[in-house]
Amino acid sequence: MNIKNYINGNFHNPIQDNWLDNYNPSNGKIYGQIPDSTKEDVENAYISAKSAFPSWSQTTLDERSRILIKISELLEANLQRFAEAESKDNGKPVSLAKQIDIPRAASNFRFFGNAITQFASESHESIGQQAINYTLRQPIGVVGCISPWNLPLYLFTWKIAPALAAGNCVVAKPSEVTPMTAYLLGEICNEAGLPKGVLNIVYGLGGSTGQAIIEHPDIKAISFTGGTATGAHIAKVAAPMFKKLSLELGGKNPNIIFADCDYDDMLATTVRSSFANQGQICLCGSRIFVEHSIYEKFKTDFVNKVKALKVGHPSEKDTNIGALVSKPHLEKVKEYIQIAKDENGTVLCGGNEVTITDYENGYYLEPTVIEVQSDECRVNQEEIFGPVVTIMPFTNEDQVLQMANKVKYGLSATLWTNDLKRTMRMSNQLQAGIVWVNTWMLRDLRTPFGGVKASGVGREGGFEALRFFTEAKNVCIKY
């Protein structure tokens, strides 16, 4: 099928009638085409958003809230359809999309639909000066939202929901690799009564369509999730134009396991935090550090559990590991496994492509565990973003803290211990935007989300997102 751009509430072919092939990762076959949009398509989307902004920005909070919650309800009502579309586009198991991706997308709309009704301005009485100051939080105008392929609808809605709630109009670009659920969302928005032009979705490559969004002189803010190199390029283009930027970038997250942890809970969670979504989550714990006294036991138990994971077609209910998102990404991950071998790493399990009967051209790879000798090897320093983790022992708290922080990234960290003092010390010293203690991926949408160092700039989530998508204006009245 042909996906079309969603502009001003209608679906349009790209102006120059150029198209990109859309692949199904589970079988390697082309199953549709998407627009290869140009600057002209983005300009049309911008004009539509600009025209809708005066009315949408003045729409009451109750009405904005009602529409966003209606979108949430329609996503839930179409759960199976969206989950199957997400799986077909991305390669992830349908069961995962049905349990995590689509419900979270619905939650994003519901959360920000409710949050905007509680988003309060501040006022300050200037005692002795006979004046009062109050702060207005006004929508920016037209904003750009660019999302990645690993959690397509989940992260797409994580951006556009707060932008719309705050009263902005949006020009959005999902990844060209996984466009289908964004396309279906356009249908849902029309059914929910979202006014025309408030949300516009254009498809295409980052270097052309995405570039047109970030360099547009009147798109005043950019929210981007993706690779660190792309984030650096966006900052280089957008910063001199004085755009607001929220950049959620790469991660190389440590999973630190002390001997006093709840072992069984840790082991089960560590398998999940290593290989959920084929390891294609920026929050996966890809560097596993284990206290030396339990290292050999952990190595044996962990490898046995990983070997038991089933690599299979995403539609199968018992599939644990689906297909990687694309052929080029599969090749990149395989290259890193070879790099690990070249650096004297030991592949404890996995590392090979998997052939699935009737889907021989799909992009399947065994979940891979690599024992490394040094935290400075490339596979411990560079983001692989696939079903590959490294393990190595540590002897004390200071050593593991130094190794955990010795990467250019700082998105998340996971800490397994029942020592409260250690928890407080290390949570304070770990260089990460998120620290999970005795859990992983337990999210409260009210909390700030983002990283430090090369993992990004700014914070998303809760009122942080609403602050980003508004401009603060101080008004001082002397009486």
C-alpha cells in the first residue's frame, strides 16, 4: 500500500511524486511505499499548521483535553490493528507491541490531555513594592517533532501529545523505516475531531525531509529522538537560528549487579533489560557489570536463560526475539560482534543469524552475550543498539562506578543492591539522567526523562515537556 502525507487533515501524495520502498523486516520483502517528501511538502505542512495555530492556541484547555483523550480511547479500541501494523513495520513481536507500544502511545495522549488541565502559572507578590508578577506559559507556534524507528508510535506520540496539549501546531516526521502507525494515527485524529492543520505528518529521509523541518525559519522548536551524530547535526543547524531544542540521543547504559541483590528478580529482569525489542531500546542495559563473588554463577545462569529465548516470526505468540528493523542495521550489529572477537572478547552465546522457515530473508539474529576483558573495548564504548550485551566482573564500588561513567553517554543506569547507603551513594554519582534501582523500565510519566553528556539536551515527560513546548512570559503590574 502507499502511505500518504497527512496535511491539513487530508492525505496527499508527495508533490514531486517520488516514493521510498517500505520493507517488512520479518521476511525482507517490500510491502508498500512512502512519500519521499521535499522542502515543498514540508512548506505545505507548515502553512497548514500556521493557519490552524491562532484557533488551536485559543482553544480551551477542556476542549484540547477532550480531543487528546478521545485519541487515546480510539487507539485502545484499535489495539490489535495498530499492534500488527507496528510489528509488520518494525519486526518486533506482535505481543510486545500489543502489551507495551500501543498502550503507551494511548497513555501519552491521555496523560498530557489530563496534565494540561493541571499545568499552572506562577504568581509572585512583591511585598513592599506594591507589585505583583505573574508568569504566562504561551504556546510557541509551529513546532517540529522527529521520532525514531525503534518504538515508532510510542515515541512519536511522546512528542506530539505534549506539543498539542500546550496549544502548538505540529509538523512531524516519523522514521522512514517505520511509517505505518503514524499514518494510521492520522485517521484516528480525524475521527477524534482534531481540527485540520493542528497535526501534519510528512514522510521521507532525514537528510531531505528532516532537514527541511529543522532549517525552516518559522518552525521555532525541534524535539528529536535518535542517534547522537544526527542530534549534533540538528544542533548545529538549529542553534544559530535560536530554536528551542530537545534532543534525546544515544545510550550505552550500565547494569551494575552487587552480590546482595535479590538474585532471581535481578536475573529475570536483566534478561529483559538486555534483549527487549531485540535490544533496540536506548534504555537497554548493554554493559553488565557483576560483583566478582557471584560472577561465575551469574554468567552460567544468564547464558542459559538467554539460550532459552526463542527467535521467531513476530506473529508467533511464543516469540521472544523478533526481526531486527532493517538489513543495514542487521549488518551493523554483526560487524560489532566481529569487532568484539577481534578485541579478544569471548562470545558466550549467540552471534549468528537465524533462518526462520518460510521467512528465510528476514533479519533475524541470535541474542548475543560477550565476555570482555576491558571496559575500554569498542563494544563497551560504542552504541550497538541490537541484541548484544557485554559482561565483566568488578571488585568494588569505586571500580565499577568509574567504569560505568567512562563512556560518552549518560542516559540511564540500573543498580541491583539491597544496601541503602550504597544505593544513595551510587545514585548520586552515576552520570545518567535516569537511575533504576532493583528494577528496569519502570516509568512514571510525571517524571523528567532525558540524558547527560552525548545522550542529549533537555528533558521530556510530565510538566518538563509542557514547559519545553511553551514560552514563559513574565508580567509585572505595579498597583
